[in-house]
Amino acid sequence: MMGSVAESFDRWIRGAFVEMNSALERLYFAQEDRGQVEGVGDAIKQALHDEGHAHVVALWREGNTGDGFESAFGVLGNVGMYLAALRRHELTNPAREERSPFREASSLALDVGTAIGMAPRFATAHLATHNRAIHGLRKSFTDLPDEFLFIDENARGILAFQRAADALGRIVPLGVTNPVADTLFAAAADAMREVIAINQRLFDQLDVARFFWSVRPYYKPYRVGRQEYRGANAGDFSGINEIDLLLGLCRASDPYYAQLLVDKMAFMLPGDQARLRETMRHRSLMDELLMLADDHAGADWFQANARAFLDICDLYAETARQHHDALVRRFIEEPSEGLAENRMAGLTASGPPLAVLLRSLETLRDFRMAAPRHDIETRADDLARLRAAAG
């Protein structure tokens, strides 16, 4: 259970914090230049800062964030959301500072983050898998319907990916040619289809302008102490990387992918970190099948399970294509076209310039789709060999 000071902070995050952010977003969005944040709503910003600061200082002085992981994780999320809002409203900006101007908030975040083994900022899980609802209402930055749509569909997508990862992981001790693996392949396929449906629903219903101008800015990088931490990313959970590795479409020995895993590990829940490390120890299902392809391609057990495996790869490729070609292109790349140079700085949650981020995301998409490329080693040839063996 949270202590009374932590509970008071949590109530503020769920109440006045949301109201003030929402009021500021209405002011920004009504302007001709929706990117103009500085000098707008200064009285609200000051109240946001002062009220949040009072809660943070009370927690910092108490030195007791509660009993157990869930309580500490909740405190980390709340102070992280507070700092993220200050960054969104340009009360802090890592480009113009060497250290965070919010000493007590930084100290509290560093203390709790270190204690539970996570980056000292709010993470995806705070607004997705561990976003505890009270009387049906979950945490958010604003009361905008598009933000609720975004965080809810993201959470549903993560849960579906986790189901797929769990099903594929259960094949490992059985062996990829075990007849009962059909049940697990079917479960993973159903979960992948659900991801595709969730993605499509999000693309159809999410307002591009509202997402770009009023939702996305809360995921910008900000400093905690001297260190700048990238924004929370929807992929900051182990399930999607477990799928990468179990299918064999990505390999932990690849320098690019290994760096990706290192960079995101601290943004995952400790349990996810342990699952990912365990998955890295196993040979992929693709490699298991390829080892059998030359001598056993004609066997019924090989044909059935290889085809089921390939179906999963095709569905997973579609989720990767959707994410990059629809979400990233439509909701980030296209709205940013024509922006003034001063608006491009800090555009992405991960920190690097948009062009650099897009190249990185294209690489990850092509790994997951096993797309033929000359500059990186995807599993295109291996997947083609397996398709030929499966008939």
C-alpha cells in the first residue's frame, strides 16, 4: 500500500494534474501555430509546477515511497509523469540545460528507479499494463478522447503481443516439431490477428492532428539530474522482443539489434527484463526447423509445423508493416513535413532527429518482415529456404 503522502500525490496526478494539462492543450490547439508553447497559459503552468512540487518535496522529505514494488513503481510513474508534463510545457528542456532544474523530483526519481532497477522516468507500463484504474478511470496526462484511445489501444496491443510471446515460448520445451505445438501456434496466430485489428482500429479512429500536437509531446526526452532519458516507447516491453528472438527474425548477436536491447532494457519492468534474458538463451524456432529441413522436409510433422510457423511470421510481418507504414508515417512523418526548423528539435520521443529515427525504424521493420536488403543481414534467404521446404 502507498503511504498517505504518496496517495495524495496519486490523487493529484489523477485530478488537478489532468485538468491543468487539458486546459493548456486547449489553449495550444486553438492557436494558428499549435507548436507555440512558451508564453501561453503561464499561470496554469506555474500552478502545475507549484502543486506538483509540493507533493514531490513531501515525498522526498518523507523518504518512504511505500511497501513493495507496486507502490514504488506507482511513485516512479507519478513523478515521471509530472516531469514529462513540465517538459511538454517547456518548463524544462534538455537542449538548454546541463542538469534538470527540478532537484527534488530528480532525486526522488533516481532513488526509486535505482531501487527497483528501472530508468528513473515514467515508462510505457505506467500507462499500459500497470495503469491501475480507480472507478473505471485510468491515469493519463489529459482528458482528451484521443489520448485515452491511444493509451487504451496501445495497452490492448501490448497484451496481445504478450499472449503471442507466451504461446511461442511454451513451444521451446516441447520442441518445434511436437504435434501439440499446433495449439500454441494457433494461440499465437490469434493474438497476432488481434494486434492487426487493434492497429487498424487505432489508425482509423485516432485524430492525426490531436495525436501530433496534444498527445505525442508528453513522450519527449527530459533530464533527470544530469542525464537525459529518452521518452517512453510503446515497444518498451519484452513480449515483442521475445517474439523477434523466438521466431528468429532478429538475433541478439546482431550488433544493431543487441544495441536496441541494451538501450531499452532499463525501460522494461524487472520481470520483463528477466524474461528477455531467458529468451536470449534459446535457439530460435526458425533455426530448429532449418536444421531439420534438408533431411525431413517431406515428413508430415515437419510440413504441418513449418507451415504454422510461416503463418506466424507472415502475421508478424503485417504488424511490423502496419506500425511503420501507417502509424509512424501517417502520425509522425507526414504531420512534421513543412515544420519550421525550430519545431523539429525534440520532435521524437527517442531523442535523435526524425530522419535518423525513421531509418532506425525502417531497419527494425525490415528485420521483422525478413525483407531482402543488401546493407543488413535479415532472414530473407533463410525464410525463403524454409518456405521451399514446406511446399
